[in-house]
Amino acid sequence: MARDLLVLSGGHAYDRPAFAALLASLGEWDITHLMHPEAEEAVANGRALEADAVLFYDMGGYSFADKWVTSRPPSEAFRRAIVERFASGRGAVAMHHALAGWADWPEWHDMLGGRFLYTPGEVRGVPTLDSGYRHDVEYTASVVADHPVTAGVPATFTVTDELYLAQVFEDEVEPLVRSDYSFDREHFYSAALGISGTLCSNEGWDHPPGSNLVAWAKRVGTAPLVYLQFGDSPVTYANPEVRRLLANALAYIAGDTA
């Protein structure tokens, strides 16, 4: 019997047919794919509590206009539903730009284990520069843990994807996969400059070096959570090792091996 997978997207552009093909490759799942704002409403009404697995591929809470971005927190009902899911011991998988979602809900980033900032702000009370991005990076990914999520994945594999220079709470997560790319300001562009109209620039942006983690696992209370940084483009969606990692992660948080 197929299990129930709830997929949330919206708030960030992506190739819908290619992403649908990725979801179709995952095996025996009965998939409900909802986009914001319907996704937020459905979760607030209890949909996430019913699902065997939840995949966050969304970036909620943002409005982009006039070369800048504004943000808002999720509804209180949405927050309660997510907290309740984790409190019940039921986990989730988050991918790629989910690390930037819900900028005005700090607990979300505590649950994920990291945070991408579009504009300078604070992370856990510390003033922090906006995060960095770099598209179409070809890099070697290395598995660094024997874990159900990495089962069957080669020790090293090649990925072409967007990478982030962002906050990762490494002391609170279990590293799964690392990248050999250089995570320093010379190799990334400022997100704030990008949304202001100056794309692919790091002028005047002195971001410190960051973590090279591109996949990790952690617990939210007793619930399993997996974050996969992969997921920007059709090339990434079609990568067989990315597909394997995602399939393993969903099976893991659904209770197969959690």
C-alpha cells in the first residue's frame, strides 16, 4: 500500500515538470503536492499531521518587489501544526531553498539546522550578513556518514547545482554529505545585492567562510529531520544520487529506519 507523501512548494521559482519527474521517481508514494498559499492553509487545517512523510520544497513568507524583499511569519495555525507534527515524533525532509523560508519564524531554522538570509539580519542574536549563492557549480560530493539516508550512495559523486554560503548549525546536526567547493566570499555572490538588481556580485560583501555541508540529519525533539541542499534545477533533479538520497531520506523519516 502506497504511503502518503505531502509535498509543499511555492515562494521560489522552479521547473515544475522536471520537479514532478523527480517526485515520480521516488517509488511507492501517494503524493499530494500543494503550493502556497494553499499549502499553508492545508497544513494549518491539519494536512501535515495526516501524512506519513512531508517534503518541504517551499520558501514561505516572502514578497519580492521594488528590488527588495519583505517577509512575514506563517499563520499561528501553521506553526502549531508543524510543531505538533514534530512533537508527535513524526519527521520531515527539507530541500534547497526551504533553508531560506519563514525568515520571521526563528524556530523554523532551529528545527532545520541552518538558515539562509536574503538580507542582513540576526541569527540567534548575532548580527549576520546576508547569505551567498552560486549557480551551476559542478562539484564533488563526499558521503561522510554511514546512515540510512546515504545507503547505496557512492562514497563520492558529481553534482551540478546551486550552492549556498549560509548559516549551518554544525554542532547540532549529523553531517551526511560534504562538498569540495570553496565556501568563502570569493566563490559566492551576495543575496542582498542580487535582489537589489546587482546580480552575481560580491562587491563590499565580506561574508566569513562557511560550512561545506550539503546534507545533514538531526532530531527535532524525538522526530527525525533531514536537510538536503540539493535541488535548484532539472539537472539536479535528474541526478541519480540526488534521487537516491531523497528517496532514502523520505523512507527514513517515514519510519522505515528512523
